[in-house]
Amino acid sequence: MSNNSLSIRDGERAAKSREETRSAEKYIKPAVNIIETEEGLVLTADIPGASKETLDINVEKGILTISAPLAWEMPGSNSYNEFELASYYRQFSIPESLDHEKASADLSNGILTLRVPKAEAAKPRKIDIRVT
């Protein structure tokens, strides 16, 4: 007998494990928007609860990694939970035409805004025409 329920099963609601064969660590894949402008890429990620001190953003071999471990501290004793808190983790392949050295990041109200400019050689430029 098949289950035709539209509701999410309890097991599907839990955070996913990263590389289950190597680690039992849980993580949440944050929602991300990536916009390409003439200047470069602007990435916004929804990471509520993350702090500047624990947030880690790095680029290695063309892979952009965003990770933020979370710790939930509340006064009193926990008597009931319907959700579990897990760390944020997301990776993207980004083009080498971006200047990773000039990247900047801002964190405000749980929204990470990352700007990665294009390298000067990759920016569109107008070629002047000389009349001879």
C-alpha cells in the first residue's frame, strides 16, 4: 500500500549528512541567489543564526565554499524540539576569470552578501577607433 500523503515525512525534514561515508556531521544547504553584473558576481545567501566569527568563506581551485557552524544556546532546559539546528555548508564552482583576491563579504540580519569582481582582463571594454 503506497503512501499518497502530501505532508513531509519526519525523516525528510532532518538536515542532510555531508559525505556520509566519511563524516556523520549534519548541515543545512542555505538558499542562495547569484547575480552576474558587469563588475562581477554578487551572491546572497540566507544563513540566519550565523555569526561573523564562525562564518568561513574561501576559494580553492575554483571552488567557493561557504560554511558556518551554529550553536544554539538558550536559558533553561530543553523539554521539546521540533527542529534540529545544524551548520550551514554550500559549495559552488566559480570561473577563474574572477578576481578572488578582491572579493568582499557583508553579513547583516542573517543575509550574507558576497561580491567577487571580474579580473580586469575579463571585463568587457570598448575599443577606441582611430581615424587615419
